Amino acid sequence: MQQVERRTIEKLLWKLQNGTGMVQAQAAHRLGEVGDARAVVPLIAALHSARKPVQLQAAQALVSIGEPSVLPLIQVLREDTPQVWMLASAALVKIGRPAVRPILDTLSDESEPVRVLLLEVLGQIGDARAIEPLIQALDDPGQPVRAVAALSLARIGEPVVLPLLAVLTDFQNEGARRHAPDIMRAIGEPVVRLLLAAMCEGGEMERNQAAWVLSRMGTPAMPPLLKAIDDADVRVRYAAAWALGRTGSEQAVPALIRRLADTEPSPMSGMRVCDVAARALDTIGTPEALAAAEGWRLSQMM
């Protein structure tokens, strides 16, 4: 904040509240540059101006002031004035990380429409502190809250994957468990690497859930899985073969046939990569896949 005489700030506030449109907009802009928290309440009032330039300059000034603006902006979201709360939401997003803790502290006390707006703001900010509250919101009784929580988690992206994977093993969290695979599918390809890691390093339940999610991801999962099946790490090859079988995709057949020659055992189960590749081919079940798996088994008997 610039060091500005009290008299100067009072003069700017007078112009903001009493000037013509252009004078008000200029005063709001200058107050944003000064960054004095005393301007927050008058700037909040200026969001309700009938003059759009004044509204926009007031919103930007509140962003420049930062954290002192957050709670008053949340108060604006409680009003039934869409144009004004749209400006307030955008200002909270631009304030960013300093807005996260105050939002989280007030979230549970808000009405459903305000929770929807705040959860959307949290998703756009993308701070990891919002992940657990957003996951909890997936079990909210209100469908709009659940929908925006899922969208916000997808926006945050990779950092939500491991918490969501943990949710899949928690049978107390039905709403979150139901939404988790769709959220990870919406995030897309970046999820695959983390799910493969979970299949290699997690417990039995975590490995099974990771493979199940991979099998449901469809097209985004195929390129990374097809690359992973040739990885230098046997655990990754094993996990990729297992997941490719669960996808049921004919596209996986050539890669799985190639792995029928891979006799290295996985430390996870003791099974060889070729064993899981054969089972995956059985699961896919095309004539080519079945013939390759049967031929491999006959070769093992010789």
C-alpha cells in the first residue's frame, strides 16, 4: 500500500461517493492503487452503481486491496443481484490464494446458492486447501452444490487424484465415491500417470480402485497406457497390462501380444507380465486376442 495522507484518501472517497461517472471511476482506480482498507466499504457500494465503468473500476480496486476485501465480497454474494455478485465472484477469483481461507471458514454457514458460488470460486482459484471441502461437498444434499463441487475438482486437476482415490476406498462417502471416477475422467491424461503409480505402490484396495478408474477413462487413458506397457519398470508394465485388459479395447491387443514374451515377475503379485497380459487378452475377447492367448498357453506346456 502506498503511503498516502489521510486527507488525500478522504478526498478520493468523497469523489467516489459524490462525483460524476468519470470522476467516480477515476477515484476507484486511484483507491485501488493506494490499497487502503478504508476504501473497501465505499468500493463495495460502488459495485452497485448504475454506471458500468464505475462498477468495473471498483471491482478491480477491491482486487488490488486484496484480503481485506474478501469478507465484504462474500457478503455481496448473499444479495439477489446477479450482475453485482458476478463482479464479486470474479474479484474473489482474482484475489486468489488470500481469499481461500476466509471462504473456507464461512462456507458451511452459507445458503445453498452462496455455497455454489463460493465452490465455483474455489475451483477457479485452484488452491489445494479447497480439495477436501470440495470432496465433502460431493455428499451435499443439494444437486447444484454437488455438480459445482465436481466441476471445481476437475478444474483443480492433478492434485485431486490421490484424495479421490482414497475416497474410492471409503464406503462411508457414497456421493464422493460415485462422482470420483467421472471427475478423474474429466481431468484426462494427467491422471493416468498417478493412477499407474497407485497401482504400483498402493495397497490392494487402492490398486484395484486405480485399475478400475483407468478402465473407465476410455480414450484419454489409452496413449499413456500403451506407452507404459513398455516401461523399464516391471511394476509399471504389469499395471498397464492389467488396466488395458480392463478397458476391453481392441486397440490394446497388439501391445498385449507383444508382452506375452515378457517373463519378468512383478514384485506386487509374483505373477509374470506375460501371465497378466494373457488374462487381459482373454478379457478383451476378440478372435485375435483369444488366439494369441491360447497359442501362448500351448507354448507354455511344451
